[in-house]
Amino acid sequence: MHVAADPSERHKVSEVLRDASAAGLSVCRTWAFGDGGDRALQISPGIYDERVFQALDFAISEAKKHGIRLILSFVNNYNDFGGRRQYAQWARNAGAHVNGDDDFYTNPTIKGYYKDHIRRVVTRFNTITRISYRDDPTIMAWELMNEPRCQADYSGRTVNEWTREMASFVKSLDRKHLLEIGMEGFYGDTKPEKKQFNPGYQVGTDFISSNLLRDVDFATIHAYPDQWLSGKDDKAQLVFMQRWMSSHWEDSRTILKKPLVIAEFGKSSRDPGYSLRARDDYMSNVYRITYGYARSGGTMSGSLIWQLMAQGMDSYDDGYAVVLGRNPSTTAIMSRQAHAMSALSHLVAGADDAHGHGQEAHPRLMNHRHPSRRALLHHAKQHGHHRSSSLL
């Protein structure tokens, strides 16, 4: 959206979606927020720049054109593009008593602003496709926040109660689409023994309790061992990644009983000792583990790298940018994974059809193939989601 707000740059949006589709990628996660600042979507509470909203319309229409589905996030935890801090400042400006940015989760004025934003986005009528967002199957899912964190309460309870309220609010407006929180996967107080898997600290979220909430349809994790364990070598970081993935896969399979998506992972070109080969090796390992869990059964449903860009978007590069075509080796790795996961998905879809669209699949298929798509489709049918809004 931010790029498309400048009409002269819209070709970059088209290019990145076209290249992604050509590589076999099927889902893109992007922002449906811009709170104050440059090219703001929401200039002030309830006041929107129609030009920027039409840029989001364009991004959605281009995704539809190229067969890409979108996960749209409502707000940022961080200050980039406004985030929680901007909401807190708006409330202060309106005379509300705000102690700090963490009041985002509890202050009635701020929560009101956030709900108004959700309502404005979810009910938006796309000026290009002529479809309301909440009726558009191009949108696969809504995300409550990019990486929620809360320093005021490390137990996870504050963010959990906020998640309960906001997830319910989204579903009151739209029961056709899936919903996820945007969490990184940090463990909280629900299962203290799980904190050993955190990278040495907590961020005020509880992966277990929040993803158990009824209105949350699938769980997410993010993974940045190159940041979280910056003093460790590549081997140690990969070992952490393997444990991070394994622990959350097991939780999703046995406790949550919901699909799991690795919604962000990557390796930064700004890391000490970085090389293209090191990044390719890291991605290959993550993909191999992802595919193995998906094929063996459970809930692993896919992975999204942070972040895919087109040529000429260097100003957005935080070190993790991947430009398809610029590095053929990386493109080939991503494309192979996309096609492998797609083939696995179609295998399960075929089993669904063979067993009567919703009757239980053969137990061996459930245990040894890829029941995550089946689980998500079953959940979608129960809650009235688009059948097409399935994870690959």
C-alpha cells in the first residue's frame, strides 16, 4: 500500500506479485495500516486519506489478478508507520490519561480508535474490484497486530484479554475470513516449562493461551535467531530454529489443534559474516523442516519469508529483502518449496474430494500426510469462511 500510494511506483507492486506468482508462491502478508506520518492511511483517528486507501485497493486487485491471497495486518507494535505509539499519542491529544504505549491494550479511548480502524478496513468497498473487503476471497486472513508485545505485563494476560476482545470484534464484522494474532511465538505463564524455548527473555505474550481463543483460526510464529541470538554462530542459530519450530508444531498439534504458519523468517545481509550461500543454506533448512512436518502430519501449514521486494524498493530493505530474479539460487529454493507444498496440499484436497467433501479422510492420510489443510477447511466450514481461504 505504501508503495502503491505513489502512482509512479505502482508497477513495483505489480512486479513483485507477478514474480511471486511465477515462482509458485500463493500467500502474501502485508500492511493495512499507516497511522500518521508519510503517506498515512489514517491521518488522525477516523480520518483517512482516500488516495492511500485506493492504493490498498490496488494492491488487493493486483494480488487477485496474479492468484495471490493476502494476510492483512491492522496495526504495528513498533513505531514504523505509526504503530501503538501513535495511537497512544492521539489519545493524549484528545485529553485521555495515558501512562505509556502499553495502554494501547487497556485504555478505552485507544481501543475505540483501534476498533474504528478495524471496522473501516473490514467494511471497505474496493474501488477497483467493486467488492467489499469482508466479501473478497483474495483476502485470506486478518491479523490483529504485527508482533504484539507488552512490557507492562510479561505474563501474557494483558495481551490475551485484548486479543479476546479484538478477535471477537473482528468476527462480529466478518465471519467469512480467517483470523490470526500476529504473534512471534513467545511463551508466557500458561506453561512455564515452555519458557525454556524462548530466546532468553519474554515479550509479554503467551503463545498457548492466546491461540487457544475460539475466534483465532490459526497460530503464527516469527523467527529471527540471527537477532535473538546475535552472539551465536550459524550452527547454534539453526539449532535454536529447529527447537523453536519443533516446540510450536507440537503445541499446535496436541494443545491448540489448529494450523501453524511460520509468518516471518529470514537471514539479514547485515549479519556479521553474511553470505548468499549462508542465507540459502538457512532457508533450505527451514523449508526442509517445514515440509517434513507438513508431510508427516499435524498442523504445519506453510512459511512466509521476510521480506519479498521488487527491484527499486531498496529504501524498504532492512537487510532481509529478497528480490526474486536478482539471486537465482534463492529464487530456485523458494520456488521448489512452493511447488512441493502446493503438491502436498493438492494431495490432501484430492483425498477430501474422494471421501465426500468433509467426511473424515483415511486415518493413515490424517496421520502421515498433511492434515493441516483438512483441519483448516473443516474449521472454515464450521465458521462460514470462504473455502478458498486455505493455507498452503
